Amino acid sequence: MRPSPLPSQHAFSRRRLMQIGGLGLWGLNLPAWLRAAESNPSLALATGRPPIKACIVVFFYGGPSHLDTWDMKPDAPAEVRGEFRSIDTVVPGISVCEHLPRMAGVMDKVALVRSLHHPMRNHNAAAVEALCGRTPAGGDQELLADDAQAFPCYGSVWHYLDRATPRDLHHVALPHVMYNVVKLPGQIAGFLGPKYNPFHIEADPTAANFRVSELSLPASMNAARLADRKSLLDVVDRQLDAHRAGRETASLSTYYERALALLESPRVRQGFDLSQESEQTRDRYGRHVLGQSLLLARRLVESGVPFVTVYDKVRNGQDVNWDSHAKNFERHREHLLPPADEGLSALLEDLSQRGLLDSTLVLALGEFGRTPKINTSGGRDHWPDCFTALLAGGGVRGGQTYGTSDKIGAYPDLDPVTPGDLAATLFWRFGFDPRTLVHDLSNRPFHVAEGQPLASLFG
């Protein structure tokens, strides 16, 4: 059974919207929202809550094994179930891998979607599915790279939809740009244009001297000199040669304006300042790149950034990402699961304790899962036919699963879900109709998302 829109009897009245959302609905246009809700019942919010304020997407590059994390099969044959045992969680009836003990303790905040699937079997093409909710136009290519006509990532689409709202930052991606031979697709604004690209951080948040260079003023640069520099850049822009006019000039101007706005924003600089966190909090997230990146994501959301994408394990090399073709269990046990367990559970607890979880949607997933049958190298290979995504916060009813896989985790058995459905859910919870049209550089129309919101997860 496909996820269905909410029945129209749950739609908000104007009075209710005014009561819970305020006149601005956090920057959304209230009349436009009312018109959209009346014409599309799927926009009604099942929880009686206003749209979310923020989203954190956590992307586990390489493809975590769903069979060794969130959807274990203890009754399957040994060549399928593998070495790990499952453990109970705080939610009766839901079990997870023994190497996720901290996540087991916060499963009451989590919904596991165990029936996610798509057709792309290579990392690069599958990344477009996971990070854009789209099947790439070039098909299932390992060396597929983004270009000006590429599909935009979630955060860039959100930025475009929210473009009328003045913000210091719309979308931050960290802690590095991902590569798989070429720059991994799905990280940029694509056909929406460079104006909507994320503010991409490439710095190790575990470093003692961690700082974002784009936000650091030289010692000799005071506010007055910065203002003069801004005037100088305006002059330089006006004097660019004619052959550089047009799109490139507009792009340069956009980058100048963004950089100067950030330099002038104490709130943004403070959001990136991990030194303001206690040693205890930093320890709880884990003194590793993933943990400190997730802590940084929480700080950014708290400082008003509405969309943050965190990339885990991105360097080339078999031992530093989730692409476990060999030594699957050793790598998951020793290198991959402990940081994920520590950092992700800390993020959910911290957001909850600070009163941010209900207004912040957390989505965690890889580009695909792993094969049910263990290969001769003790690993599992690429498997997009069925895998698991984790959702928490943003009105998600925790302590539930959505969809089921078959007895060996090979294919969805009930309620199959596509990346397009996840995309529709995300934008729907931000208060936008997933059927809203955007246009590529050839003026071809695309819906913001092709799927349907997973409305039953919220309540």
C-alpha cells in the first residue's frame, strides 16, 4: 500500500493556523499557504503543529548495511544474517544491531523506514537518488558528475523555495566535499544556479584550531575597512571586462555579497564556534569528525540556519567509508558503527533537551544498502533494491517502523518507499506543496518532489 495524503478533515482552519503559526509562519506567506492547503489536502499537518523550522540530513557515503544496522534478520540463514546479534531497544518490538546501543536507547524518538528502494546500483547515480530524490538523467553511471543541468540537492531546493526570506545562511554542508573519482553528484544546486549552492565547509571540526576561513577577518581588518572593501568590490564588479559579463558576473557578485554578509554576521560566526561548547558535550558527541560535525549542525540550527547536510566518510579508500565489499563486519564493528551510534544519538538527545527536536527534522540514510548474501571476501555488495532510512523529530511519531522488507532483506514486502517520497515528506513538512514547479535551464518544469509525503509517520 502506497503512503497516502492526509484526509481533508485534518486540514487546518484559518483560525487554527493563526493561533499556532503566527502571522508569518516563520517567513512563509500565510495566504499562499492557505490557498495551497485548500487545493492540496496532503499539505495538512497531521500533528496539529506548524511547519518545521529546520532539517538536518546525515548522509552515510558508501551504503551502510541495513542487515547489520536497522533491519537485522536473526532468523535468516547464516550467510544472510551475518555475525552481529540484534538487541532490544526502548521500544518493545523494535530491535537494532548490538553495536548501536546508544541508538537503542533513543529509538522512541525515531521512525525507521525499512522499505526504501530505487534502481541505481552505482555510488554516483545512487547519490542523486538519496540526496536529490531523483533518478539521474544519465542513468546508472559510476562516473556520472554534476553539471549545470544536474538535479539540485534538497538544501538547494529548500533555499530556492525560501528565497524571499532574508537569512544569513540557508544551507550549510560539511565537513568536506565528497568525491568518488569525480565530485560526487547531488551536492550542488544544479539547474537552479550557483546562487543556491550550499555554503560548503571544508575543515576538520576535531582540530584544535578549527575555524571557518571564510568567516575569519584578518587581524588588520576592522569594520570600517570592511565597509571600504565592500565599496571596492562594487567598483571591481562594475569594471569587469565585457567578455565576463552575464552569468559569470552575476555569480561573482552573488559570492561577494554572500561572503561579506557572513563576515558581518556575529550570529553566524558564533554558530560555527565549537569552543563555546562544554568539554562534556563535545565528549558526548564523540571526538571524531562525524560527532563534531553533528554538534556543529546542532549549533547552526540553533543559530538560525534552516538546512544542514552532514557527510560521513568521504575520502577515497576502502577503510574509511561504508562501502564494505570486504571485511564488512570488522569495518562496521571497529570503524563505522561506534561513531554513528555515538554522534547520532547525541544529536537527537541534544535537540530534544534544547527544545529543538520537534521543529527540526533529522533524516539519515546512505545511497543504498548491501546485498543480503555475504560475498567470498566477507563483505556485502551494493544493493538499492531495499534499505533503511531513519527519520526523527519534526513531528515524527517516534518508536515506529514504516514498511517491511522480506525475510532476507532483499526487497520491500510492505509499503515500498522511494527517495521521491522522502523528498516529498521533507518539503511538505517545511510547508511547501511537493507539486510546486521549478524549471531547469531549458525551462523544462519539474515538481519539487515526485513522490508522496509519508503522512502516517506524523501524528
